[in-house]
Amino acid sequence: MILWLVAALTAVGLLPVAAAHAAPTEEKAATQTETTTETRTTVNLALKKPIEASSSTQHYFAPNANDGSVNTYWEASAHPSTLTVKLGADANLTSVVLKLNPDPAWSTRTQTIEVLGRAQSADGFSTVEASADYTFSPASNHNTVTIPVSGRYADVRLKISANSSGYAGQVAEFEVNGEPAPNPDLTVTDLSWQPAQPSESDAIKVAATVRNTGSAASAATTVDVSLGGTVAGSAKVGALGADESATASVDIGKRAQGSYTVSAVVDPDDTVAEQNNDNNSRTAGTKLTVGRARDPTSRSPASRPTRPTRQSAPTSPSR
């Protein structure tokens, strides 16, 4: 309808030709903007990551704030209150999104919030976004506040100094949006052992192959090998460049007869800042089976000496 009207007005000279061409251009630009907005995606790096609070009241504990549900929430017992999420490694941040339950039963409230961050190489926190008042309203913003931020940080902290409703700070979901910064990512890609079919008398060595699947070099670390969930031995793993692998030999000694589940974890003490700390372990697909040791006193039939045959007495010559 709009295009038909433009064409008609142009035909009778009531609309300049230039203006007739301007409308489609503006419409196309608006369409492109909408498409760009719709396809833009962000990643919540804080979901179910380690999180801790300065205090909690009743059963409203810190892990409620990044469990992926607005039906659970964290609430502090006093001001000022802090809520800190540990991303595990540096990330390039774009925004912090804070949510409360959008149910209208939650009244509108204003919280005074400062955002702080700590880089993986830093000892302490610094201010990312200065303290300001943010209004949470089920009616106007679905009880959601978005705080634009920038910078590279491994830990993100909220410092809440006031809340117009509730005991102290309240957060149902604490989202940290951005993308992981260049960092290593260590994984265990293979497990094997020698001898392949050991007995109780054999010393066993487990070969654990470690790969750095990240985008930056990794410092040296260790790998632990466990049998049935108990650490049986450790070995050093040297520095690995991006996409490099190395195999560590772990001596687990002699083992009693039986079957064992073999697993390994690289960087068990988290000394290396990684893009992902949840993929450092591996369990072998087959069990290690240790057989009974052979009795050293037993001999196989082939090794037993043959008993000499009795020779018959010589016969006397006939006369």
C-alpha cells in the first residue's frame, strides 16, 4: 500500500523522484538492523560455575543465583553484600545481566550495585562498573537489569550496598556474557597400560595422553591416575603449545588380582587457568584386569624331567 501511494504521488508530480527512492532504502536499512539484532548471540559464562557470597539468609544460598532458574534466588543477610562467580579463566566481557523472578508478586525494588572484576593474573578485584541504582520491575523490565561492561576478567563480583525491599542483596540469576579469552584447555584423550594383561607379580605402568585443545600454550602441570576412584600414581606433563599432545607414563606398581576402573585427570590442582575446567578427566572404556600370579614352584609338563626307563637285564648267551 505504501509503495503504491508513493508511485501514484510521484506520477502526478506531488512527490520528488529522490524522495520516492528514499523510502525503500530506509525500509531496507531498518530490516538489516532488525536482522543483525536477531542473529546477535551472547554466551552466559557464569551458568553453574563456582559461586560464593559474603552471607546468606535462611535457605537462599549463592548457588541459587546461577542455576539457570529464576524460581530460586540468593539473598544476603546484611549490607554490604557480595556475590562472586568464578569463570575459571579470563574472558572478554560484554555485559552482566541480573534477574529476579518476573512474577508480579515481586514488588518493584531498587538495588545499589557495583560490578568488580579480577583478571586471572591479578591478586585482587578492581571496579568494572561504578556503583549505581538499578530498578527491578516485573511490569517494566521483567525484573531484569542489564549492565554493559568491558574488559578481561576471570572472576566477577557484585557488591550490593542497598535494597529498597528485602533483607539485603537479592539475585535470582547472575549472568556474565562474553567469550573466553585465549587460554589453554587440557584434556586426557587416551589411556592404556602395560602389560596389557598383567598378573599380581607385574609392575604396571599407565600411559595417559594429554592434549591442549585451547588457543594458547599451557604451562607444565601433572596428571593423576586413579583406580576405582583412588589416586594410584602421578606424573609430570610438560608445557604444551596449542593443539599439542604428550603422553605421560604413570607407575601404579603391582596390584592384587581383580578388575579396576582406570581414570585420569590432568591439572588436578587447577594450577593452569583454562578455558574449560570441566573436561580434564577421562575414564578408560575397558577395565584393568589383574590375573593371579603363577606359582614359581609349579612346572609345566614340558619342563618336567623325564624319568629314565628301566633297561632289562642282559640275557646270558646260549650255550
